[in-house]
Amino acid sequence: MKERRHAAPVKPAPAWAFLLYLLLAFVWMELIFRLFVVDRFFGVGLFLSFLFTLPLALLGYLLCTFGNEKVNRGVAIGVLAAVALIISSQIVYYGIFGTFYILYSVKNVGQVMQFWRDALLSILRNLPAVLLVWVPVAVYGVFGKRLAPANRIVWKAKGLLVGTAAALQLIAVLITLCFNQGDTSPARLYTKTFSVDESMANFGVLTTAQLDIKYFVFGEEVEELEGDVSLPTDEQEDPEPEPVVYKKNVIDMLNFESLAEKETDKTLRQMHEYFASITPTMQNEYTGKFKGKNLIFIVAEGFSPYAVNETLTPTLYKLSHEGIQCTDYYTPGWGVSTSDGEYASLLGLMPASGLHSMEYSADRNMYFSLGNMLKKQGYGTYAYHNHTYTYYKRHKSHPNLGYTYKGIGNGLTLDYREYYGENTKKKSVWPNSDYLMAKATAAEYMDSDQPFHTYYLTVSGHLRYTFMGNTMSAYHKDEVADLPYESDSVKAYLACQIELDLMVKELIDNLESRGIAEETVIVLTADHYPYGLQQANETDYYSELAGRDTKSTFEKYRNTLIMWHKGIESIVVEEPTYSIDLLPTISNLFGLEYDSRLLMGRDFLSDAPALVCFADGSWVTEYGRYDAGSKIFTANEGKDIPENYVKTVSNVVSGKFTYSKLILKNDYYDRLFGE
């Protein structure tokens, strides 16, 4: 009888081997994210993200040392899977929305899942990155018995791990503080303000998640601004003094100096002092030009200047070449895409990082919103959105802006028989028709005896830009078939923008049939550029659409503004303008009482210095443009740049972001105007 031989038991690797594996796994996953998503792979961000990953990996290892071998292995798989899930989900989310999710977004995960088809497509498009992120989890799942620590480690070793992690974290922080040049420097991002996009580039996913939690729970430090908080004015002498003396656009009852003297709360006192130091804009020859007129304000999903075509979108073309025309207009991208685009356009404030600003505003006093201000003037105020009415909690935020609000599910019904025949049972498609929204709602407010202000948020221009995944693109496919573009993505984008043109035409036809086209102002701006055409690791379809490179901050966000009524005189504004300028400009045109110091934009028809701010701290003025990423200022030809100009303007930009957020979080308007 042969002697049976038993295989020798597999000897677990020493504890340091698993520690090394975990360190390499964390670094690997962060590097994959950086390689596939972050524009700037090399640079200080690569170094800092590595430094901050080390202590997190040590703490992850510590969690895997409290049980026996089997328990430790299970915990290790859980730790690795959790990290992989966080990083891969950010990759997928970025592939859909062109930005990253934050802690505040998690409670809206059910609504985001309405885009499950887009999520599936994003997973497929980013499959190499997603699979590579999960490689350490798979490897450990197969070979874990050799890699996991066999037993729990002694408490002395645990203490050593904690001490080492703390020391590495301190070293990472101290090194970060050395990089302190600029308003988006790593030092400032880590200690004073939160920008999810810049934090991802500088620290990686895991440390950004830490900062997100810190700022969400404890808030951001209110920084004492040094130097001017208003832009320097052009010192060239005017040829003649202005014969008309205009009033300041301020509310006389607001004495910020007096409020600051009486205030005991440090933050509120700083806010009073800040607004006291702001130079207000002046009323001008356009003040009250639209007083008493009706107003239709449209925030158009994914609208861009390249959607304006004399043949394809003739109504948009006509309106954009008449009325008030801004030749250097921008719609910056913010953290929460469409919702933040609405917030900036409707409220004249920078969206707050780390929050869903519009949703957060639902229980705040939004005193200067057009809905609230015009409602006080006796206007009927309405808002419509041709998507689910609860999305981004608009059923709470928009009534708070002064509107009677309807969307799909609470009163807005679209009749698709015109599109799909008398026997169709379609009540809603993705995305829904802008034209049918206008057709279903126009009479509701146009037939009223009172003046009206109507706000529309459209959806037909939403990604995906494919003929299979976008019903509006599919419906207008034949109209774009012969366009001179190679990709179907560009054609599909232009096809769905035809819906927006039909919507605006429908509104104008209704106004003209009622004889009120000359008495109704139409304002149209984008929520954001069509980022679905320009995603990481994809063909740059947006540049194909534009016919030139559009990847820079300034070219990417360049857009077209429509501000028109029938018979309006042509006014051309050549200075830089952007969506945050809309509220103060419209308020002045309609003769509304507002305080220009409390809005972050400017009336672009006034003589106030032009300033366009972007989410990463970049900016454009009449003197030139500053790229915060490269820290390069490019002066406009023929301009003499004032001393310390870049530092001064960057300080102004920093103040606008800081105090925009404080207005929202501290319900500052209610403290000033609440009963």
C-alpha cells in the first residue's frame, strides 16, 4: 500500500507583504483614475496624491488586522472593493456628467439612476479604466490566502501603524502648504476652500472624499481678504463728463457699515464689511428700458453657439443677430451641471462647491430672484420643465424662487400625437420635446390679464448625442443627414437642438398672434456647454462641431446669449460677459430695485469693469485672461496692464466665490430683508 502524501500547508506571507500589496493597490487605483480622467497627469498633483495615499493605505491595512486569517481576508476584500467602487464610480459619473459627484449628491442617487442607460454606456466607454481599477481586488480575491496576514497583530504594532500614518499625513500636509501660489494652489485647496475638480487633480479621489466630508460637516474657513475686492477701473480720461448723473444700484436701507458695527457674529460681521467695500454699479441709459414688459427666460440644455445655424435653426439665428448681442459671452461649467447652471443664471451668484446650491436654496430667502421680484410688481410668474418635476428637488426650490412650477408629473402634459400619430400612447420620452412644452403651456400665461414672467428649463438638448439614445435626435435625423460632419454624434447633437428652435418659434408665433411680441422680452442662455461631446478618453466631437480646438477653459465655455423682443434696437456688447451677469442686467433693464453689491455679476450695459469667473479660478477681463491651471496671464493686445493686476483680480474672484457661498449657507438675504 502506497503511503499517501499530503501537500505541505501554504505558509502565509509575512504581514509586511500584505501591507506592501495594499500600498501598491491604493496607489495603482489612484494612478488609473489620474491616467484616464485628469487632464494634468504629471505635475505636483501626481506627487501630492501619492503622499496622501500612503497614510490612507496604512489605515486600510490596520482595519485588516483585528481578526483571524479568514476574517482579515474578508475585511481586506471589503476595503479594496470599497476603494475600487469609489474610484470607478467617479470615473463613470464623470463620463456621464462631465464632473464629479460629492457627498451632497449621494442622497439624490435614486434620481441619478434615471440615467442608467447613460451609466451603462459610460461603463462600456470607460471599461478599460474600470477593469484596471478593480484588478487589485480580483488579484487579492484569487491569491488572498498568500497575501493576507495570518493573524491579528499586537497592539504595539497597531500603535506604530497609527503613528506612522499620522506622521506621513503630517508630512503630506506640510509639503502641500509649500505649494501656496495662486487662488487654486494646493495649499489653499487643502486648508481654505473646496473645489472638487481641482482637488481631484491635486490630491486624488480618496483625499478629495476626505476634504468633501470635512467641508460638508465643518464648513470652510472665512478668509480675511487682503487688498481690493472691487476691480480696478480704466484710468484713461473720458473725453467729456457724463451730462446725466445716475443713481447707484443700491437699496438705501442697507447700511453695511452700521450693520458691521452692531454684529457680534464674526462671519456675519465679515460679510457686512465685505459688501460695504464693494463698489456698486450705476444706473444708466438702459435703466427701466424694459419696465412693464413681459419676460420669458429660457435656460437651454446643452446649448452652444454652434447650434445656431441660419438654415437648421433659423429662429435662434435671427434672435441671436438682433437685440442685445454679447460677442464675448460665456457659460462656465460648475460642479452640478444643469442645476448649477440654473442657479448662476437665475440668481447671479456662484454655485457653492460641495453643495447642490439650487436644492439647498429651497429653504433660503432668494430675495433677488426674478420670480420673487416681478411677483411683487404684480406679474404672474410661472416655471416649466419638461422632465421629472422632482429632479434635483425643483418642486421645492422653484416655488421658493417665486414661481408656480410644473414639470412632468405635476401638471405638465405633453401631447405626442403630432409627432407619432393620433394612436400613439406616448406621454413621455427621453428626452422630452421642448416644442411640445411651449405648445402645452403658452396659453396658460399669455391669456392672463396680468403681465407675466415665465421661466423654462429645457431638456431636448440633453446627452446622449446618438440617434439610438435620444428621441429628439432620432426624430430630426433626416434634417441633419447631409451636414458636412464625419461623426453621427455631432449630427445627433444638432438634430436635438432643432427642437429648441421649434420651441422658440412656437413662443414667438403665440406672442405675435396675441399682439404682444413687442411687449415680451425673450432671454435665452445655456445651462452649460454640451459636455457630452467632449468627454475623457473619447473623440473630441465638440472641436469637430466647432471646427477648431475647444478644449481650453476659455474656448470650451464660450457661448451665445439671446436677449430680444420684436422691434428691439440692436445693441452690441464687446466686453466679456457671462451667465452670472444676467440677473443684474435684467433687473436694471426692468427697472427693479436691487443692490448690485449683493450680486456677483454686473450689469453689462453699465460702465462697471467686466469680469468673467470660472470654477477653477480662471478669469477674463477687458485686459486679458488668466488660466488658473497654468497660472499664465495673457494680456489683450494694446492694453497697459496695471501693477499687480493679476493678484488684484484673483483676489476679487476669490472674494466672489467665498461670499457667494456664505450668502447661501448663512441665509444672508433673510437676515437683511426677512420679516
